[in-house]
Amino acid sequence: MTGTRSSGPSPRSALLRTLAKLLLSALLAAACVWVMHRGALRLTPDPKAFGRVDARWVGLYVLLWFAAQCLRAGRWQLLLAPAARVKLWTVLRVAWIGFAAVVILPLRMGEVVRPLLIRRASPISGWVATGTVAAERVIDGLFLSSILFIALTFSHPLDPVPDRIGELAVPTALVPRAAYSALCLFAIAFSVMAFAYFARSLTQRLISSAVGAVSPRLAEFVSKRLAELTSGLSFLQNPRFTVPFLGMTAAYWFLSAASFMAMATACALPTMSFAQGCVVLGVLGLGVLVPNAPGFFGAFQLSVYAGLALFYPPDSVLGAGSAYVFLMYLGNVGLPLVLGVLALLFEPTRLRELEPAEVAATTNLSN
């Protein structure tokens, strides 16, 4: 008698992989905390510095940040539009739940939530939805690394550039090098993705030649999946989608930089210029780009301290800067969670409807 083969991983293997990821993320967080302790970088703010925080400017930060997140979530509709028309409220709700999942889950496992949920709420397939998220990530990375590259030219870092971050013997000169490397990396990633999309026939022939020699069925599968993934760039063929998406992306990042400036004023740091805000934002973006602990804990704080160290002397970084880092962390982690919870209140059954097998499969794809 022949049994039915399960299409997904067993619950035990899925649990073991999840536990392994949790352990790895905990080790990464512990390593970051140890590094911060060695560098005298505070996780909690200096009480005197915290007492000088101006709540009015914190309120402005919240408003700017909320506006930026609305743009970040809403522009996804333009990436989905070539595949299907999805209501804006549905896109916002799913995006906010997804952003909260990225914060909560370790190693950026939450990236799979948006494709899974939008598939439930629209006729878009999971692979195509994953392609739109991948395209968004690559374009964001290219955009942010370009902003960082340009802002470093106009932001006037300290001269000479400090050879320490707090008491940590890590030269801040590494930041420009990281910016240049990130720009090259995302430019290459976008070029490869664009080539696979716009030169589909050639790409399929290359896959057939390379993979088809081993397995024609595997070559067909890879070609189909790659076509669905790279369809995330379909919006580029229609200016009706491309122009507003790029405009919303620029507005999202510029509002984010403005929120960084507002928080600097709230914490009584010396005036932060717009270019400096872009640099701190860019350094943070690079710092949390790689998989890390839940809530980006440790990597977030180290990245912001590194950005501040480019422009402020050590006493400001370790004093008012500690309040800045603490409040920025609360805002950047806490506010997505609030929006995610509010979005779940409107559709509380969506996450419970997900099948464990499809979650595991998409998680493996994202990793």
C-alpha cells in the first residue's frame, strides 16, 4: 500500500530549524551587546541627557515617521498593479503586518509574511508577490546606498575622521567604504534582476543549457519560478506605475531622514543637517540589512552610534547621543508593532489561516 508523501517539511524539522534560527539570532544579539559594552556605548540613556529631551520634537518625529511608513506601505500597490489590482487598504494592512513580523521574527524571517498574506487577499501568486518584495528590497537598497554615497560628500564629517566609536577601537572611516561597497552590491543585484526580466528569452536559454543538461524538468521549474520572481520589475514598463513609485520611494527616504533630524533636536544634539540625517539613516539601513536578532537588537544601536560618531565628539555621542539612540530604537521598533497590531485587529484570522507547510517553504526561499 502506497502512502501519500507530504509536500512540506515535518513539524519536527520545521521546529528544529526555527529553534536554530532563534539561537543564532540570540548569539548575534549577545555579540552586539558585548561589543557595545567594550566600547562604553549605552543601551539605556544617560539620565541627565534623557532629562533634556523635548517631547514636542519627539512628537514631530512620530508624525514624520508615520507619514514615511504610509508611503513605504502604500507604494507596494504599484508593484503589485501589473499582476492584479489590490485595494489600497488591503495593501496597507498586509504591509503593516509584514513590517511588524520583520521586527518580531529573527533573521528577517518576517519577510515571508507579506507574500503569504497578499496571496490570501488577492489573485496574486506567492512567487509573484515574493518577486515584488524582492524588487522593492533591491530598489530600496540601491536608493539608500546612493543617498548615503551622495550625503557623505555634503555632510562634512569630523576632520580628522575619528578612529573610534565611543571607546570602541573601530575607525568610522569604515562607513564610507561600506557605503561604496553597498552601492556596488545593489547596483549589481538590480542589474542581474533587470537582465533576467528584460532578457527573458536569453535567460531561459541559458538556464536550459546549464540546468537542462542535468534535468529538463528542473530547468523548466527554475525558468518558471525565475520569471515569476523577476516579474516584480513589471512596473518599470509602465510610467503610470514607475514614476509614482520612484516619487513615493524618494519621499519615504527623505521623510525618514527628516525624522532623524527631528529626534536629534529633541535630544539636544548639536544641529543635525539634512545631509547628516541621510548619513545616519544610511548607516542604520546598512547595519540592519543583514539577518540579525529580533527587533534588530544590538545591530540597530551599534549602527546609529557609528553614524553619530562621524559628526559629533565622543562626549556628545555618549551623552545626548545615548538618549537619541534609545528613543530612535523605541520608535523604529515600537511603532511598526503598534501599526501591525492595529492592522491585525481588522483581519484577526489572516495569520491563523496560513498553512505551516507554505510558511516553511516560503521561509526557506527567503533564506
